[in-house]
Amino acid sequence: MFPVTRRSALVLGLALALPSSAAILSPTRASAHEITAGALIISHPWARATAVSAKTGALYLTVANHGTEGDRLLGVSAEVAARCELHLSDTTGDMMTMRMVENVEVPAGGNATFAPQGAHVMLMGLKGPLKKGASFPAILHFEKAGDVTVEVTVQGIADLQPSD
């Protein structure tokens, strides 16, 4: 079971108030900038807007682990893209390289940060442009915390950090 926060209690309360056919909300899905799933806190899921013809985009967020055991982000899925890949970036001299990884560690008492010019979730095969002001759901697949649905806010194409 996960700890109940104000945000998750509000979402759960809304889900219980809806008819059973509409109760598709879960306590791990919220449009807030911070989502709690067990010992994990997922903060500020966001993406940059893309050009109309773009076939790729990127998703950014921070995952903090307040628990005593590590966890792993195994992957991400989002209906806005054909597939999502976890990427790490390295800069050596003037050269920046990017490589896909199978998972990303979220150490106990630590965090995993996905930000421009660093680790990110690559959205491959976009089904349409990401437009500033829009949002979309993404499912984060964790080894221990399980699947956590977050609402990703689309920001400006040149933004370098999440807005509040």
C-alpha cells in the first residue's frame, strides 16, 4: 500500500464519488506536479513543445526515493508516441552523446533526474506535435513501485526547466 497524501486522497475521493464506470482514476494518477507512489515522489513531469513535423520529443521529471530500498525505472509508455526509450547523455569536450539504457536506478535516499542536456525519456514516433499548454498521460514502469500514471505538461520549445 502507498502512503496517503492530500493529493492522492483528493484523487481517491473523486474516484469514489464517480459512477463505477467512470472510476478510472487511481491514487497514483494526478495532474499535480508531485505524485507519491510508495516511497517514490515523482516531481514535475513535463515535455517540450515540438515542431509540427517532429517525430521525436523528450519527457523530463525527477524521481526521489525516500525509502530504504532502491527501485528501478524499467520503462515508460505514452499514447502520444509509438515507443518511449530511456536515454542518458554524456558530454566529453564539445561532443554530447546519447545512449539508450534498459533501466535507470533510483537509489534509496536518492533520486533520478531527467532534464534537458541530461537523462531523458525519448518519445519516439510521435503521433502528432506536442503543443505548449497541452498535457498527456504517461505510465512509468517501476520494478518495485509498479506502474504509476503521471500527467505530463507540455511547455515551451526552448524551456530548460519545469515551470510551476
